[in-house]
Amino acid sequence: MKIKLYADNRPNKQGLFPVRVSVSFMGRRLLTSLGVAMTKPEFAALNGEYGGRGFHRKDCHPKQKELLRLLHNIDDRLEWEAQKVVRGEIKAVDVSLTEVVNECKGKPSKSQEKPKMFKETWLEFVRKEAKQKDYSEGTIGQLNSTMHVIDEYDPHLTLSDMATSDWMRRFVDYNVGRGLNNQSVRVLYVRAHWFLIWCFRQGYCDSDFDRYRLELKSVDTKEKLVVFLTMDEIQSIQQLELDGTIAIARDFFLFQCFTGLRCSDVQRLHKTDIQNGCIHIVTQKTGASLDNKLNKFALAIVEKYADYPTATLFPPIHGTVLNRYLRDIGKMAGIDEPVRKVDYRNHRREEIVVPKWQLLTSHVGRKSFVVNSLDMGLTATQVIGYTGHSSIRAMQPYISISQKKKDAAMDVWDNVDSASTNKNDVNELNAQIEALKRRVEELNKAGGVD
């Protein structure tokens, strides 16, 4: 049995560091909150006194004696449970570390508490996280979609049942079994794990779920499909005669193609954010500040919507509706180049070919801006300044498919007439050296050189 104390690396809003306690018992481990936050010196004093090391009395937290008493109570209780296991009265797996810690804290046991249900806790999670981190409508929609998948799989799910490695394994197997590709399964797993991490930090559940490791093959970088439109394909969309909401969807997408902005940022873009031919915004996803000059194509769209009776540049349009319209627009524009798409379902590799219009989404506009900008000669660093990507590494997939840059690099070979050219150049150089040597000898015989 072992108890260790940890202070979070990140302080809370008051600048204090939440304290966590790690409890190890016969091969099992529980990491839970101690229910208090303190300064670094206060934590050092608590950890020092509990571990029997030196500490400064002046740094002690006001509740240090109370916290020490709690830690010793947990230690004593675990020792008592260990003796019962040794005597054969119970099995080690029957000892609930959470129950032991909660009872020492004076909390009622789970058998006395009303169990937390998954669905109501998920809604709390979405509500609080969306408010704190200003999630877009699209992100909230994706989280709610995941909630419905989990609820459909296990309609009466409690949080304590969900927060286990066994449940995570069964949930992954369920989604593999219903035919989802590995990327879709991974997305659902990541969102469920994200939710449980939040619950753990709230003190709502144990951390057993974190023992599960997802092992599904993913499409590697070389096979990963990056869908973008060429300038000719963008022009074919420009030339469509459309009206109504589908025309707004077309212009929204073209604005992305000409600026590289994410869908969430275009949705929030106000007319007042555009001044003197430049946009000034802070991106919703990363908080990056962008101060970008607009090109003539983007400015033409801004001018088209200048008189619309909305504060935002474009009238509101939901992401799902936008994507549905984009596929219709792509089909009308004849963007039907066959595209090879690789997927994995469990351990089986699948390869399908579809017309490009079937893969159009709002994010394709952003990708098209990046690839076309690189093709036009902008550096990756310059493009990042426009898009707000986090790093050059995030740009690597686009750099690798910039076809014009590849072609320009290959043009170096076109400057070589044949493989024998290098040999001819060497022979000519050797002849010049021999002629120079003879000239020096002649000058020496004639009276030397200066």
C-alpha cells in the first residue's frame, strides 16, 4: 500500500493548485482529488510532513492537520482491508478504493447515493465546456451526436459503469461491429474519453477507463486523402448561376477558398471585422489573432453582401445544411474527378473510388486555399500567417501534395541534356587546366613570372 500526493501543473482561477492523492493497493491504483487547492509552498509543507521530511511551519495550509488526519485514516483503512485479504475473508478486487477514500472523507457510500446517469452528466459536460471554451454550434452538434450513439448502445447507462476499461472496450467493439470505419470509431472513442476525463476532474468517477488503449489501424500519412479544389474547379463553381440559400452556400464556400478561414470563423465574421480591405479576427478554435489583407476575389464577395441586413457578412447557415448544398453544387459544376479513398474497418483495408463532389465539405475550402497558395509560390510560413495553423508540421500534408512545387523541382532535370553532359564538362575542364600548365612553363623558360 502506498499513498502519494500530487499538485496539478495548472492552477485554478484563484491561482491555487488542486491537490490529488494516488492510492495503490495490491496492484490497483486510484487517483482522486483530495478536495483542496493550495499554493506550491503549502503543498510542499503538506507533502513534507506526511512523508516525514523537513518542512517550514510558516508555509502550512490552514487545514494541514485535518488533511494529514484524512491521509492517515486512508492508510489505516487500507491496512485493515489488506489484513482481511490475507486472512482470506475477502478478495482484493472486492475492495473499492473509491469507497474507502470517500468514507474516510465522510461522504456516503455509493450504495447510499443515487447513481449519476450518463445522459444528464453528458449534458452538464457540454453546457459547462461550451460556455467556458466558447464552442461553435458545429462542435456542440458533434458532441450531442456522440451522446445519442452512446445512449442508443446503453440506454440506462450510469457514469460508474461507463468509467471502466471494460466498458470502453465493449463500446469500441460495438462500433466496429456495426460497420464503422476505424476513423469513425476513433472519433467516438476520443469523445467518450474526453468526457470521462472531464468527469474524473470533477470528482464524478474513477480513472479505471484510462487503462484501455485503442488499437485500431489508421490510414498512414502517405495514404491519407487531402481533398481540395484546383483553381479551375473553383472557377467552375463561380460560374454557376444560383439563387436563394444555395447561392449563399456557394459564396460562403468560395470565401473560404479565397481566405483559408475555418467555417466557424466565417460564420462569426462581422462586417465590422473587415476594414480597408483587411479582416481582423481572433479564431474560435485556437484563439489566433489574424490581420489579413483580402485578395480581389474575397473583396468581390464582401461587396456583394455589403447591403445584406445582417451584422455578420453572411446570413446564418447551419454547417450540416452547408455541406449538403456543397455536394449538390459540386455535382452541378461537374467536379467529378475520380478520387481514391482508403479506409480501414477493424483490420481490413478497403479502397473505394468516388467522384470528388461526394467528398465536398466546408473544410475543403480551407484546404483549397492552402494548396493553391503553395502552388502560387507562397511559403508555408506565409500561408500559416493567413490561416492560423498551429505549426509547419500541421501544414505538412498540404506541402506534400502541392503539385506545382513538385513539378518545379523535377524541372531541374530538364536542364540536363543527357547523362553524358557531366562527363563532357569534366573533359573540357581538364583540357583547360593542361593548357594553363603549358602556358606557365613557357613563361618560366622566358624569364619567370611575377
